[in-house]
Amino acid sequence: MARKIVVIGGGIVGSSIAALLPDDVSVTVLDRGPVGRLAGSTGLAPGFVGLLNEIPVLTELARASAELYDDLELDGTRGFERVGGVEVAGSPEAAEKLTKRAELAAAAGLPHRLLDAAETVALAPDLINPEHCHRGLHFTADGAARPDILTAALRKRSNARFVHDATVIGIELSGNRAAAVRTETDTYPADDVVLAGGIWGPQLAAMVDVQLPLTSFAHPYVYGPETASAPAAPFVRWPEHQVYTRHHGGRLGLGTYNHAIQPVPQDDLGASAEKPWPGEVFDEAVHRAMRLLPTPFNPAERLNGMFAVTPDNLPFLGPIPNIEGLWSAVAIWVTSAGGAARALVDQLLDKDPRFPDLHTLAPTRFEGQDPEALRTRARHLYNDIYASL
Ligand SMILES: Cc1cc2nc3c(=O)[nH]c(=O)nc-3n(C[C@H](O)[C@H](O)[C@H](O)COP(=O)(O)OP(=O)(O)OC[C@H]3O[C@@H](n4cnc5c(N)ncnc54)[C@H](O)[C@@H]3O)c2cc1C
């Protein structure tokens, strides 16, 4: 009989795993969201895929993700374009950091160019205000994703059965082995169970008394009004201001991490990764961030979406010790999702690892540590997210 793998969560992570598992495995993906709508973070992400990270394993996962995404399209719409990414420094001090990032990129074998102010602005004149541009670092292999298209294309590519409106309420064990997944209406027998529930990962892990210490944060992203489609420009980031922007066809989008943090406790998550816009905190941050654009825009749409941050900015990826057949693929960005799925599928199939340092992603690496201290570490990382990205 075919090996049965049940994946809980059909966002970009669960869908990538489903797409990469071989056909001789019987795969079921359970998601409580309805058909045709992504209930999790994937449906809200603007989709920057930057390959370079100070943590080498994240660079490798991102590289593999981009390679997977390169081929994905749905009905003629591509899910990923290598438009490039440019990091802008507004001061000589920030420019020094770009020089270090360039060295890191060279060591990782990633194509990049250090640019003067005029060259930087010329890459994306409608996104970069020359008054706040001293130098730039252009990563030509970075890209901008449409995570909804990628996820739909991955699902289409896979042979898995996707079950929607399926809320998982329990994971059954037989001795120390995962044996089945229970939803409100059905039970799905399983040889292996993969937790791919994003910000809800801790709730799924708690069903078998495992702690995944991630913190969910609300994050602002705004879209401008629809205008004529602009020529493709790189994704732009100002690491010193913790701000980023991109084109979405004819609309501009802008996000910022430079605001008072908004952690959301697990009990308050609800079933959607989107929360109401929290007024002044985000309005003020967005207003400040707009100074970096040559022409600030009036947001036509405001989005408050949640994503997961772990105490060391690394995913919880791999087998969960002491419970045979239970796996975690949680706290993973779109940037790393395809590569992380490859790494997990290799482990599921007992293949030689193709990525370095996977042990650093072990889901129970914080076992025994004080939960409040771990939450504090994650809170610092939210504002400092560009320190390592
Ligand atoms: C505003 C915003 C901006 C972002 N920007 C970027 C970016 O530029 N680049 C980038 O790489 N990443 C970005 N991210 C992060 C990225 O979106 C997420 O890390 C990624 O989408 C997580 O994918 P996932 O599949 O793990 O989780 P999700 O997409 O959240 O999927 C998890 C799924 O699990 C299901 N689920 C949970 N609990 C249960 C249950 N009990 N029963 C059944 N189903 C369940 C949910 O319904 C959901 O569909 C951003 C996120 C947000 C919100």
C-alpha cells in the first residue's frame, strides 16, 4: 500500500511539499480555508524574494526556491519574475553596510553590483527619491513573486488531494508514532504528518504536546491607486529605514517594519492571517516611509497581515524528535518555501541532504528555554528584520 502523508496547511509551504513529493506517495493536504481563497499569510504577502541572507542555509533555501518558482505559471500568468532587488543606502554609514553585503554576495556566488546614487535612482526612478539615496546595491537574480499564483501552480503540479474547509482538531498517535489526523468531520490515517500551518503552527504542535515558540506579528502593507502599468523595476528596500516597495502591475505597494511592534497572541489569531488596520500606529509609520518615494501616494488599500517570527529568524524545519512520522515546516517565508519544501521532502524520503546546516533548523532547538525570553528575542527581530535579510 502507498505511504500516506497528510500535510496540515495548504499555503505556499504545504503546497510546495505536495508538489515535490513523488507520485507513488498518497498525499492529502488539509486546510480549513475555503476553495479559491488563501486564508494564511501566503495570500497577503507582496512577495519579495531576496536571495542573500547572512545565514548561509537561508541563502541556499532561497536560491532553491527561486529555481523552483522560475518555472511556475498559471494560465499564462507567471508567479515569479527576476526583476532584481536593490538595497538603497541614504547615508555613508549605511553605504558601508552595503559594501559588506556585496562581499557576502560575492562569497555566496550571487550576482550583484554596487552603484552610485545616479545609477541607483535610474533603476527605479518612480520608487527611489534621490534625496534619500547615497548608494545602492543591485541584486540582479532577486525577484518579485505572486504568492497566490505560485501556490495555485504548485497545487496544480502536485498529485495530492487538497481538502478545503477541513479544520484539523487533533493528531492521533499510536504509541510514539503519528497515526492519523482528525478534522471536525473526518479522520485521515497517516504514516507521516507534516505541520505546515504557518502562524498557527504552535496550535497544531500543541495537539501532541510539542512547543514551537514562534511569535506572530501584524505588519502593514499599502497599495496605491491603479494607474497605467509601469515597466518592470526591481523591488526596492531601504534597510536603514526598514521600508520596502515594489510595482504590482499598475499599482505601487509599500511596507514598513519601522513602527511599535504588534505581536498577536496565539489565542487571538482567529482563522485568517488578516487583521483590522490598527489606525494611528500603522498610518504614522506608512506616512513616514512615504518620504523615501519621489512622489508619495495616498493608499487606496491598507492591509494588516500577520506572519511568524522565531527567536533566531530561522524556520522550524525537520522531524520532530520522539514522535515518529511527525514533521514540521513552520515559520518559513515565501523566499525560502520552495527550498524548505525540497529539504523536508529529502528528509521524508531519507535522501542525502542537499542543503548545509539543516540541524540548525531543528524544530525543538529551544526546548527547555524560558518562553518569555524567547518571545522577547522574536520581538527584537521584528524591527531588526533587515539586519540579516
Ligand atoms: C503583509 C505580509 C508581508 C509579507 N512579505 C513577505 C515577503 O515580501 N517575502 C516573503 O518571503 N515573505 C513575506 N511574508 C511572509 C510569508 O507570507 C509567509 O511566511 C508565508 O506565506 C508562510 O506560508 P505558509 O504556507 O507557512 O503559511 P500560510 O500561508 O499561513 O498557510 C498556513 C495554512 O494552514 C492552515 N491551517 C492552520 N491551522 C489549521 C487547522 N487547524 N486546520 C486546517 N488548516 C489549518 C491555514 O488555513 C493556512 O492556509 C509576508 C507576510 C505578510 C502577512
